Amino acid sequence: MITRASKYTQLIKTEATRLGFMQCGIAAATELTEDARRLESWLNKNYQGKMSYMERHFDLRIDPRKLVPDAKSVITLLLNYYPEEKQKDEAPKIAKYAWGVDYHFVIREKLHELMSFIHKNIGEVAGRGFVDSAPVLERSWAQQSGLGWVGKNGNLISKQAGSYFFIATLICDLDLEYDNPFSTDHCGTCTRCIEACPTEAIVSPTVIDGSKCISYLTIELKDELLPKELQSKMEGWAFGCDICQDVCPWNRFSKPNTEEHFKPIPQVLNLSIGEWEELTEYSFKQYFKQSPIARTKWKGMMRNIKAIKT
């Protein structure tokens, strides 16, 4: 006999696939006790750098029921962003996730469509969708939902798809069938990501000193200058960094995405360092108004370009 929870679960997973998500997993909405301890330890070591927002809303991060009252289920969705194209050798390196339209816009629309589908086909369900912009431990919920494990580089890794994907979360008060947590680690003895990180930001397996991470330095850090001791270790990265993913053996299973919005902005692939230096603030805003690169603003990108050139 098919239960109501089973029927609703299948409906949601089928619709998630139709919307373009590569995987969908579901976990019971409970407090993440172990993750709370790990997060507290991470914050106490000041690995958050100047990301003060990581220190706020601690209780909301570890318990989804405080984000959505009476929450029963946490739905985790993965969206592939791995590109088929390559940057020109002379272009400043930009993390692959930032080559197209800002993923926040893309995923929020998909989450909105998924909630509309649930309301239409299941009924009045209270829920909130999140994508990298609220106090939600996405990777923990992905692991709880059976979608993969947290690798030594701190990224969620899927045996089928590597790690070049976004993680979105939908918390709702609907009873569903829950997937088994992903309980095994498939990094084994591999330490390629740890050895490859030029700033030694991976201090131990799965533990990242965010204040040393190139992604933090080029995006989150708003100082006028990058730390002098790290400038020589940027390895050409001007926005974000993919080093620890590029060297990961599991990413040999990555396949090009099919999301129209993630087609690369031509300037990302083609502009040389010299052309970036000549880019006006007006042109920057025109080229990158819908791009994640807009987060660091023209001034921030000019700082980063100068840092990798020295």
C-alpha cells in the first residue's frame, strides 16, 4: 500500500527532476547536535575571518524548526553548474560557479516553482526555500539526505557527480519519506586537495580556515588590500577558487550542465588581465549586473586583479 508520505515524496522528487535539479534527498527536520559542536569549535578558532554573519543566529543554523515552525522535513536539492567551456589562459581565474547568471536568482525561481507545485498538488504546506543566503547548514542536510559526504576540502561530494553543484534547501511542515544518511567517506587516503591549496587553508580533513581561503580573500574580505603574506599565493585567482575541486579525483565524473542561465558571460572567459585593468566601473556593471561577480564590486575586482599581478 502506498502511503500518503510516499506519494508526496515521489511527486516532489519527480517535479525536482523536471525543474532541472540533478538530485533530491529528504531528511527529518531535527536538531543537528554534532554539527552544532563542530560549528562552535570552528567559530572559536576564528576561522570565519571577518565573516561576522557566521557568528549570528547560531540556534537557527542547527535547528530547522526554528526557521519554519512545526517543520517536519528538509528537502535538499543539487543543481549542476559544471561548464563545458574553458577560460583563456591569459584571463584572470574566476570560479566556475560564477561564469553565468547569479545562481541565487536561478535557484530561487526554481524553489518558488517547487513550492507552487506543492501547494497545487498537495495542499497548504508551510515552507521556506534557502540557497546560500540564510543560516542553514546545507552540506550537513545534504549528507543527512543521502546525497553525498563532506570531503577533506569541505565540499559535499557525490559519487555520481563530483562536487560542482549548488545546494538548495526547502524546509517544510509536510511529513515525507526520509532517505538514509550518507554514512561512508570515500576520500580514503587521498590528500590532493590539502596539498594543492596554496594558502594552506585546509588545516585538517573537512576543517577550513576561511580567513586563508582564496574564495574568502577575493569575495568576502572587503579590506582595501589583501593580506601581504597571501598575495603571492593567489595563483591567478581573481574571484573565488576551484583548486581543491579541480584536483579532486571524484570530479572526473562531472558532466557539463544543461542550465541555460549558466552559459558563461563572454567577458569571464576572454578578458585578459590587461583588459580587466582598463575596464571602467560602468562597463563592469553592464557586463556583470546579473553575475555573482557583482558581489565584489568593480573596486574589489580591481584590488584582486592588482594582487594577482604583483
